[in-house]
Amino acid sequence: MPPVWLRVLFQHGMVLIAGALIGWLYDGLLPGLLVATVALLAWHVYHLYLLERWLRTGKGGPLPTGNGPWSQVIARIKSIELRARDNRRAWASLAKEIRASIKAFPDGGVVLNRDLEIVRCNKTARQLFGLKKSAIAECALTTWFVIRTLSAI
């Protein structure tokens, strides 16, 4: 078991023991334990509320702070968020390189999506195939072949 969880178990145990002792001093062991348990539950529910609010608002602000197990959860979320941001940057850089490569390609270059629709092409391909820049997003390659074949007849 990781040390953070051992520390959490110890802290929760101490809170429950303190609640039981205070309850015992006032001749109410069970009410003292109940108050301590409700306090621990309220503490966790409050941190869940902070985390849920941060997630719901679209991660616009800083991550909520926490202690105990919540610091580990928040650190993990921050790590995932940073990794996702780095991945987005890497994909954006790759897309930029692909666009530059297609544009610089001396022959006609065409990029298709999985539905065989033309997503991007360079100027040479547009001239060669008679495509217009505005129609590229709507034009499926199979449709283009049919139109091109019919116009050749």
C-alpha cells in the first residue's frame, strides 16, 4: 500500500479515536464517533464538489488544492492534462508539417479521410483534377471519379 494511503488511514483513525474520546467524555461514545464520521465524510464531499466543479467548468481555472489523498488525485489529473496538452501540440505540429509537405510537393498531392473524401490537396492536384478549393471538403473521391469518367465520355 502506498505511503499516502497509510497516512490517510492513520489520520482517519486518529479523527475517529478523537471523536470517540470526546464522545466518551460526554457519555456518548456513539454520538462522538458519528460526529467524527460525518466530519470526515463532509471533508471528502467538499473536495469531490471542488473537483467536480473544476471538471464541469471546462478546466478554465486552476486545479483545486487538496491534502491527503486529494493531493494525489489532483496531481494525477494535472499530469494527464499536461500530457494531453503536449499530445495536442505534437499532433498540431505534425499536421502543419504534412500541410507544408503537400503544398511543396511538385506533383499533385491529395490527402483523403477514411470515407475517401478529399481533405486537402495542393495547387497542382487542383489544377490536374479540375477541383475548386471550396468544393474539396464536400467532394468524395468516388464521386470525383464518376464525374471525371462521365465528362470524358
